[in-house]
Amino acid sequence: MIPLLVVLLLALILFGAGFALKALWWIAVIVLIVWALGFVFRSAGSGGGRGRWYRW
């Protein structure tokens, strides 16, 4: 009985880790797209220079 519970627990942990890693890959792709679009849509600064599109 205990080995069955250990196998089920291990399967649950690995399934959760796989789902979390897949979600993190999608978040990384979205952040990369937003970062790349920032270079395309950045506006000129007040001095005619290149301004930053973010406010950090």
C-alpha cells in the first residue's frame, strides 16, 4: 500500500512540475514579445533622442 502511495505522490509532483514549467515557458514567451515590441513602438524623447518605452 505504501509503495503505491509513494508512486502516486511522485506522479502528482512530476505532473505539477511539468505544468508549472510549461506555464513558465508561456510567460517567458509573452515577456519576450512585449520586450521586443517595446523597441518597435518606443517614442522619441523630449530632446529629440531615443526615449525609453518603460517607466522604471
